[in-house]
Amino acid sequence: MWKVCRKELADHFNSTRFLLLFCLVFMVALVSTYMAAENVHKALQGNTKPSQVFLMLFTTPGKFFSLVQFVAFFGPLLGIIMGFDAINRERQLRTLGKLLSQPIYRDAVVNGKFIAGVITITIVLASLLLLLSGMGLVILGVVPGPEEIARLAVYLLISIAYVAFWLGLAVLFSIFFRSLATSALASVAIWIFFSFFMGFLADLAADAIRPVYSTRDLRAVVANERLAHSISLISPAVLYAEATGAILDPFQRSTSRLLLVTPLEGLSLERFQGPLPLDQSVFLVWPHVVLLIALTLICFGIAYVTFLRQEIRTL
């Protein structure tokens, strides 16, 4: 398995398409982070004691979007490009049968390819986060505290799990479809659906199941909103956005779009406006992280079983 993993790592880092994609992602993230840093720097002028400034570098929108939004929308492309031809490329080159004719088990092949993709994703995201953090240190002149560094580490782990889901989905399609173009188009179609259309579908389904005939009916509005939110959690993009939003924003106390507060609770919230500690933020988004990891394991598990049962000919 590790022999296959090392070979795949060499192929990834020597691939022209991977280098071009990494340069594109890095340049766009660099420009957006620079604009966000300039906006944060202007907003903090005259503020004598700012709080959680370094995290604002990743959540403040630049010209179009923030770094978190950029990774949420375009990070899946990194996983798709590394996985859409993991197996069917070997079939087209007629090297899969020769590979399995060696003393290498099938599970070692699929496991090695997936682990190599996860290692590559980890290196790319970690280097991108460190480079942009260094640029933020220079522009903002603010050194992050221990809790801010810990929050960025948790954000990095969630981002790796998020991109690994799309890698597993791309590997799954590379096993199902023999054509490279078909597996790539299927992966991109799923990405577009989950990223751009899942919210509309969740709202339509909620309106059909729990219709709201009057906005004065508070129970109907709450039921409709909760159902729409529950359906939207099927999308990994929604899970990632809500999880990273609560991790990078210590003042966020809920992941729900609708929060019902009694008068006494409202008074309590007004009195306690401080940031949440990291463990409370992690506890808030723990279901999202578990669901995201579960979706990744399910995708890779289906790909694993399918590949083990497929017929492979040496000629």
C-alpha cells in the first residue's frame, strides 16, 4: 500500500495539471487574503484593544469572497482533479492488470491512491494556510494567540476532511465509469448541485412538506425553517460552511439560521457577549464534523467494495 502511495504522490507533485491548479488556487487566495487584510487593517484603525483580529483575516470578505468561502467553493476541485482518473486511467493505459499481477492486493491499490490524495490535500492546505498567515502577520502586525492558533488548526482539519470527501467521491466515479470525461463531469455535476442548488431544493421541499400559510403562524415558520435546515445538511458544503463559521468566529453561538430566544434568554445574551472558548465551539459543530467524516467514509467504502468486486482483465 505504501509503495502505491509513494508512486501516487510522485505522480501528483510531478503532474502539470496539479501544479497549474495549485498556482491558480494560491494566487486567488493570496489576492483575496490581501484585500481582506487591507479591509481589516482599515476597520481596526482607532481600536485600542481589538479581539480575535487574526481570525478576521480568514473570515472578512475581500473584493468578492473570504478565504473560507473560497475554500468552500473551489477546494472540492482540488479533490476532484486528483481522484477522477485514479482507476479508469489505469484501465485506459492497460496498466491495472499488470499492477495487480504483481504481489499487490486490490485493497492496497485503492487504499494507496486515496491515502496519497489525502496527504497531498493536507500538504496543499497546510502550506496555503501558513503562507497566508505569514502575509497576515506582515500586513496586520498582530501576533495570533494560542487559542487563535488552535482554532486555525481545527479549521485545517475540517478543511482536509471536506476536500477528502470530494476526493473519495471522485475515486468512486473513477471506478464506476470507464471514461475519464464521464467521471470528471459526474464529479463536477455533484459539486455544482451541492454547492449552488441544494439550498433551493431544501427550501422547496420544506415548503411542500411544511407549508407556511401565514407569517404570523410562528410554529409553522419554525417547523418550515428547521426542516429546510435539516435537509440542507445533506450537502457537505453546508456542513463545512456552518462548522468553519462557528470555529473561526468565537462570537457565534448557534449554527441555526433561526434562533428562538425568550425574554430571559435575551437578557442573558445581552449580559454575556464574550467569545466562546474553543472547546464550546468544537462542541457546537461536533455533529457537523462527524457527519462530514461519515459521508467521506461512506463514499470511500462504496468505492472500496465496488473495486474489490469488479472484474479486471490483464489483457
